[in-house]
Amino acid sequence: MSDYTIPKVWEENQDQKENKFGNQPVAGSRFEQKLPVGEQQLQVYSLNTPNGMKATIMLEELKEAGITDAKYDLYKIDIGDGDQFGSDFVKINPNSKIPAMVDYSYDEPIRVFESVSILLYLADKFDKFVPNSLAERTELMNWLFWQTGAAPFVGGGFGHFYYYAPYAQEYPIDRYTMETKRQLDLLDRHLADKEYINGDEYTIADIAIWPWYGRLVQGELYGDAATFLNAQEYKNLNAWADKIAQRPAIKRAINIAYKDIK
């Protein structure tokens, strides 16, 4: 049993107040910042996290598909160093999360933030990796919204308490492990008779889901989490994850170089 007593009104403790680079109970910029702008029309500010990787995978897939207008400059936002709280980045994404992108190909630049929003924006802009029929697009949206709502239980829930928390706690680890395994089982069942998430065609649903769930079962996230989760039992999910990992654009994206902003 914990000896923690819930206060009537929560207040941040001293460690939280002094954490300049972590989340605080207020939004907005914390310091003046001048982000670089490169030569390409698409400027991407990100990091190679599961969410950040979605943007670079999509852009590399567009390159692989021969879309010459999808060239981009890629800059590193070091979230451990608090770059996401700088004034210029907050102007692009007021939520201070990566990835974020600006499209300078129009008279008025367009900002795009949230990883799935970037995927949809690029898919619609270049008419790639997104189906045209109402039924297929709706199914695609089902899985995009599912990923957006489900992944925080894996990252902020399971990943945090299993791997990042300063000490192990049985209750949250059990709670989020159960939910993570439920999600893995859901995907495994869904992929039992499908080549890709949306059916026979590779789409942005695969790009959205693979960095979280594909890399998790492949042992690329949270230390030895794949063993802990017995991820090998999800045969269909593993087969899909391995197939996606062999795509040239995926291989480039996971090893891509970022430009420094400082």
C-alpha cells in the first residue's frame, strides 16, 4: 500500500518546478528561439521517436514514389534539452510536441502539427498512400484515430512505468501491460487475413501504426519490453512488422540524419 495521500488541490513540487526541460502545468514558450529555415518547401522539426518517425517515413515514402515536390529539410528538436518550448517552435505547434512541419509552397505558409495530421496533410497534398473511395477512406480514418487514442497507453502508460519510471510499481505496470497486450492482440487478429492495416494496399495507417506497434514487437522500444510482453506470440503482427521494416523508405527513415538547430 502506498503512503501517498491525495491532496484536496494538487500543486507541483519543487523538483517539478525546477525541471526546465520537462512538462509543466502551463503551456506556451519558455525562451526566445530562432529556428533555421532551409532551402526546401517543406521544413520538418522533429526527433526519431515513434511519433516523430511517422513524418520522416512518409516523406521518404513519397521520395521513393518519385514525388519530387516532397523534398524537405529535417531539423532536430531535442526534447530532452527543451527545444520544444522555444518561441519559434511553439508558434508552429502550441502544444510543444514533435513532429511539426511548415509548408512554404503557398503564399501563406501552412503549419501542420500532430503526427497523424502531418500524414493526412501529405497524403492529401500528393494523393499518395490514401484510398479514394468513401468506404476505404473511412476504414483508414478508423485506424488513424485508433492509433492516436491507443498509443498513449503504450507510451505514456506502459513505456513510462515499465522502462522510464525511477522505480518499479506493480499496479501501473500490470494495468498498462494488460492494455498493451490487448492492443497487440487486436492488431494480430485484424492482420490475420490482411496484408496491410487497411487491406491489400500500404497506406498511412501502416505508417502511423508501425513505429509504435511494429517496433515494439521487434524489440526496438523500451529495453526488453518485447520479451516481457511475450511479443513473439503475435504471429500476424510480427509478420506485418517485419514486412514493413524491409521497405527502403523505412530503412532510410529510421537512420536518417537530423540538422542541428543551434
